[in-house]
Amino acid sequence: MRKIDFEKPDQEALNHSMLVQEHLKNKVNDHQGWLSFYDFMNFVLYKPTLGYYSTGTHKIGLGGDFTTAPEISKLFGVAIANQLLPAIRKYKKPSILEIGAGSGKLAFDIINHLNNRNVELDHYYILEISGDLKERQKSTLSQLPKEIQVKIRWLDKVPEKGIEGAVIANEVIDALPFERFKIIDNDIVQIGITFKGSQLIEKERAASPALREAIKNIENDIGRSFTSRSVSEIRVDFEDWFKSINKGLKSGIALFIDYGYARKDYYSSEIDNGNMICHFQNKAHLDPYIYPGLQDISASVDFSLLADSAFNLGYQVELYCHQADFLMSADILESINSETDDEERIRMNQQIKQLFLPNIMGESFKCMLLSKECNIEHLEAVKDLRYML
């Protein structure tokens, strides 16, 4: 594994990471000396007061560990708002539910643009588990007019009655915990962690029957067996997660934007080390075990899994495409052309390159639009990739 040179975290951060490791070691001991990668990831990312998404570490944007599309340009939010309009206008009291709102920048840009288009929302709900990010979101959205701010509600769980309107999840699924597995001598082993003294190390063991069955189902679906020594990931409880999100939408559309592939590409024979990626100090690397609690761990999205889970609950897959095509069809370039300030137009063009270029975000990121009890118009300008699912 290629070593990445990082700046040493400050003492406060190091103390926090040591505390995370201490609690993690206790959890390992409580589980007979071994934790699955799923349980490890769930702990170091989401454990209250300890996990990466539950503490005050700087995560998103300039000086953070990674940068998301809303942080790059407000045009990303403008484009999404434009794509939501046809569905939202079908309802007298439409609402939007955003899953994991990051810094709040996407919510700000969507709400602001809809307001400029004279679209009145009943509520803009934000489902956020991170107390730190929730405070950042409140700070960002406090810049909106007071009469709009009162319609923004933070939730700990999806609305029980379900909304009519739209659900949005930008770069959410990639951070859902997953199992990792390896093929050794034509057998499936499950990757997990243990401690050797005070050292956190990776340790494999025989895969559980449930994991074996899930992997065999993938092999049947892609029409080949995994090769020896190959490593990959699987989100074994994804359907349960989607069912929980489904409860929040009575009728409308759901938009998921993330980096990922259709299943046959996700589990391509050319990808023999999986799709996991870690981010620390805005550097991508492959070691999930450094500085527990201080770094992000994620993996690409299997969009076929998302499509299957949605279809099983009565959704229609209206669209699956590259992010660049999705943004292009939302008249994003017209927003640039209408800008009268030359310097601002140049800056916006530079931002758009990051969102459009194939080797940055344009093709690595995909968009999937689902509908539930709602007829919507298809986006004609988009290159449709649903045939790949």
C-alpha cells in the first residue's frame, strides 16, 4: 500500500483519535477479539461523541478532508433546483427532504433559487446525524430571509407521514458502512479488525453464511466468479436503509448523486482491490486504519443495488446518467451566459470544469432519479445509462 505523507494532527485531534482507539479496543474485546469491517466503519464514523461524523473535526470544503460539488459552485444547487421543479410544481404544499446536508451549502442554493423562481415550499427538512454539521448548516442557512428560515426543520429521523415533493441525497450512500471481503484459494473470507497490543490491525476470518450468500448472488448477477486474491465491498443492509428513507416520501421524486457504477462495472475483473477510498487532509488514500475518528472512509456506490431496492418498493427509475449530462440538461450554462460581470463569469466557468470534466466529477459521479406515485417528464438532453443497470 502506497504511503501518504500527512501533516501530523494537532494534540487535541491526536488525543481524540487515541480515545476512539481505546473505546474501539474495548468493543473488540467485547466481541471475542474481532470486529467486522462494517462494525469498525460504523464505529469510527458514526459512534456518538467519538465518530468522524459525530465530532467537530473539519470535514468539508477548504481546509477539510474532502470537497463536494456544492462547495465548488452554487450552480450545482441551481441545476438540482431546476431538475426538481417539474415534480415540485405538481403539489400544492411541496416539501424537500435532504439526507445528510453537509455544510448546508446545497440546501442554501436550492432554497434561494426556488425562492427566486417564486416557488414556495411547505418545508425544507434536513435529516442530519452530525451535531457539528447541523450547527454549520444552521449558520449557513441563517443568511436566508427570516420568512424562509422558519420553514427549515432539522430531523433525527424521516418524517413519519412522508412528504409530497422531493428527497435529495448528495454523496450520502458512499459513506454508508459496508463489509469487505477477499477471495483466498477460491474461498470467501471476511475482512475485519483486531488489536495486537495497542496496534489496530486487519484480520480475516471465514465469511458468515449471510455474506457468502450475498456474494454468490452478486457472482450470479455479473456472470462470473471473483478471482483469487481479489478484494471488494458489499453493503449488506442497503435495502433496509432504503426502506427507512422510503418512509419519508409519500409521493414525488428521489434524487441520488454519488460516485459509483452499475454492478457489472463496480465488480469488474479489472478492479481487484475494491472501491474503498479514504480522505484525510484533502488527500485520498487507501488506509482506513490511520487516525481512527479523524478521517473519512467511503466506497463507490453500486447503483444497480439502489435501482433494485427502489424497484422492489414500487419506484420507477426515471433516469441514470453521468453528472455532467444531468447538469447540462438543467440549463446550467444559461446561468453562466446571463452573468454580466466578466470576472464572475470566468470564475463560474472554472468551477463548471470541475463538475463537468470526466476525470474529475463529470463521469465518475452519477445521478439517479426515482419517482414514486408521481408522473414526471423525462429529460431529453440526458444520455440515459439505465440500460447498464
